[in-house]
Amino acid sequence: MRAKGNGRPEVCAVNLLKITRGEVSFDRIRGRDASLIDQPNAADEDAADVEWLLQTYEPRVDAEALAADADARAGDFDTIVDITRRKEDEET
């Protein structure tokens, strides 16, 4: 966690996407679904899960341009999410 700026919606959304479902003791459905990690062709389900997660737990942001980036040889699998703050929640 950062020393400052943890209340910004973008930072909260990024922190939320780093949580795996089941990690939060009293809120077991918060986080991303770990069962989608090793499944082939699960990009659509993962994108829907990320969209649901952000709509449910961080309504101050919009998730746009969800994409899966995979380098199978290196074992790197990433979900790229373009996070933008909603217009009604922008600070002036």
C-alpha cells in the first residue's frame, strides 16, 4: 500500500483487482475469481468477473477496454483494464 493516495478511486480499483476471492476474511466474494486463472479460453469470463467486481465494490470508476494479455511461454498472464473515474465523481 502507498503511504498517501489510497483513497483515490483509481488506486482503490487497482488494489481491488490484486485481491483473490477468499482472501478477505469477512467478505469472501470480494476479489477476482482464482478458478479462472489456469483455464484456457477464459478471457471472456475473466473480463465479466472484473467488470462485476469493479461495479460492485468500486462504483466510482468505469472499466473500459478489458483485454487479456498472455505470454504462455513465460507463464505471464495479465488482464489489462483501462480505469477511468466517472464524470460525476471527478474532483474539481
